[in-house]
Amino acid sequence: MERPTNQQVTVIREMEVIQTANREKISAWHHEGEERYVEVRTELRDLHGLVLNSISFRIEGEEYELLMSDRPEFSPNKPKGDFSGSDLWHFVDLYKERINR
């Protein structure tokens, strides 16, 4: 049995939507010098700072050697054995290329 009604209710719906990320942020990195790797986490954010997506990956092997090298192409003033956060963008882009193939 049912009857007509006009009640408002809150419903949780899960749905996929496409949003535009306006900022990409390296939110964290951890350098493990003895084991020779760097873990990196990036976030894609909207205009309001809401995190839309995040990825984590590890720089190791030949890529770690490149990161720690003297004056690589992506950072011509970088000294050997050191890096800055901005140097990590090169490896973020490499990682994205690999996963989007």
C-alpha cells in the first residue's frame, strides 16, 4: 500500500564526474639515501583546493642516479648528490608518461 507524499530526503549517490584540476602539488616526498630511492606523492586540486586525485611513486635505479647527478638537463644548476623539490617535477612527468601508455 502507498500514498502520495512531498517529503525531502537526503540521498547519497556515487557517480563519476569529470572535474578540472587547476593545480598540481607535490604534497610529500621522502628521500632514503642509504637505500637510494625517493618516494613522491602528488595531488591534483581544484580551484578551491579540494584534492581530486593523488598518485604516489618511487624514484629508484637509473632515475635515482639521474636525480642525484651533476647538472642534468632538467636542472642545469643542480649539484651532484642533492636535489630540490622542483627537480622532482621531471620525474612526476616521466611517471605519468609511463602509466598513460
